[in-house]
Amino acid sequence: MTTARDIMHGDAQCIGADESLTSAARMMRDLGVGALPICGADDRLGGIITDRDIVIHCLAEGKDPDSVRAGELGQGRPLYVRADADLDTVLDQMMSHRVMRMPVIDNKRLIGIISEADLARSLPGEKIGALVEAIKSGPADRPS
């Protein structure tokens, strides 16, 4: 059985919850990514922030990205899958929450992240098509 651990990117880097959105944007640029997990001082996942979040929830609202903290956009209960989750579980979670990226947790710590592209390399085309359709239909209500 292929698991989340088998297909994830293990080099996911966190942005600190107290770091600015300017720092988050620069980190995304430097890493060539569109999302960063938000972690507290204990390395536990506090959420995820995307480049779109920065644009929609900060810049478009006229806020200063130097004064808004990453943790302010990572509200609510973070989404994740366990490292030993099978790929159907990962796919189901990403489809039900309509997300393109899913953090992977082991022993309550972030160990990686799975992207839509990671799943595409491991699942049949019709399953990936269903994920793309779910994501395209818009964001789901996030759990609180």
C-alpha cells in the first residue's frame, strides 16, 4: 500500500506564526512554492498560508504585509493527513476540503506536504480529474 509518506515532499519548510506576510512572501519566492505551513515554536502545524491568501486577505484589503502575521491568516483547525494514510484517504481529504496541498503529520509534527502534482504521479487520471473538478468548484468551508 502506498502511503502519504511515500509520495510527500519531505522538505516542507514552515513559516513561524509570528513572522510577517512579507517574510512569508519572500520565503515562498526563494523556495519556489505557493504555500507554506505555519508552525509554532513547538514545530506543530498551525495552518497553511498561500500566496493567494496574502493577496486576497492582506493586500486587497489594504493591510500592511509587514505588520500582518502569518498566524493571523492560519485560523481554525489545520487540515492534515497522517503519514501512514493511504492515497485514497489523502485524495478524499483533499477533495472534501477542495485544497491543492495537504500537510503530512507524524507524531504530531509536520514531516512533509503533498501537492496535487504528487498525487497525479501516483493515481489514475480519473481520480486526479475528480480532484481538479472539486478544487475548481471553489473553496470548501474550513472546519473551525
